Amino acid sequence: MKRLLGVVILVWMTIHTFSQERTGPYHPEADVRADLKSAVVQARAENKHVLVQFGGNWCPWCIRFHQLVEGAPQVDSLVTADYIYLLANVPGKKDQRDYALLEEYGFPNRFGFPVFVILDGNGNQLHIQDSGILEHCTEKGYDTTKVVTFLRMWNVSAMDPTTYMK
């Protein structure tokens, strides 16, 4: 009987823990639409693009990517120099998601989470990036070289045709 009670308590604790959104870099209370508008205005003013990371605190791969941005100097410096970086919270529970917003961006969630959307300074969508191809092939985590390449391919300079006419 004690063993059964222990299993029931363990199952309840597991369900309870994973059903709640954990604390982390995403802000579930944020107004994502307002944040997107502000990020676009800031990107236009600073001649940058917007890097939107759709995901949530419930998503371990979302947290891993955010930690890479903050923890790898070459990634952090590229993001800081070239992008307005926005963490767009998507609730873990599917019935709580803003599907109209996801539709506006071509349902990037079709790739899973995190997923990245690059916007220009006018709010035009330039690219959707599946995060899976930025992962290490043999290790659990993101490949810094792949992430740096992705960031360089979609910055303002890379999208400017005069860059290639010199």
C-alpha cells in the first residue's frame, strides 16, 4: 500500500510540475503584439532587424537557446549588434495560444519550439528559422557555429544588395 501511495504521489508531483509554466526568460503576462510593434520601431531607429524567438518557459530547448544567446560571447555580440531580440511567449497549453498571431507569421509553430522569425525595420517578415537545424549533430544543445552563421545570413548588411556590389 505504501508503494502504491508513493507512486501516486510521484505521478501527481510530476504532472503538477510539468503542467505549470516554470519561471524563466519568457514573460507569460506580456502583450506580445505590443512588444512586436515596439521591437519593430526600435529596429527601424537602430537600423537592425528583429529576431523573434517564439517559445516559452515550459520549453527546455527555448531556454537552452536563450542561455546560448546570453552565454556565448560571439552569439551575444551578434544579437546585440544586429538585432532587437524578442522572446515571444507561447503558452504551453495549446488551447491558450494566440493562433491568430501565429497565423500572421505563417504558422512558424509548424517547426516546433523554439522557432525564430526575422522581421525588418518595417515589420516585414524576412525568414522563419526551424531551430532544429541549429542543433549539434552529436551533442544535446545548439551548435554555436550554426547559430552564428544563421545570424549573419539575416542581418541588415546581409540583406542589403549593395553589400554584394563592392
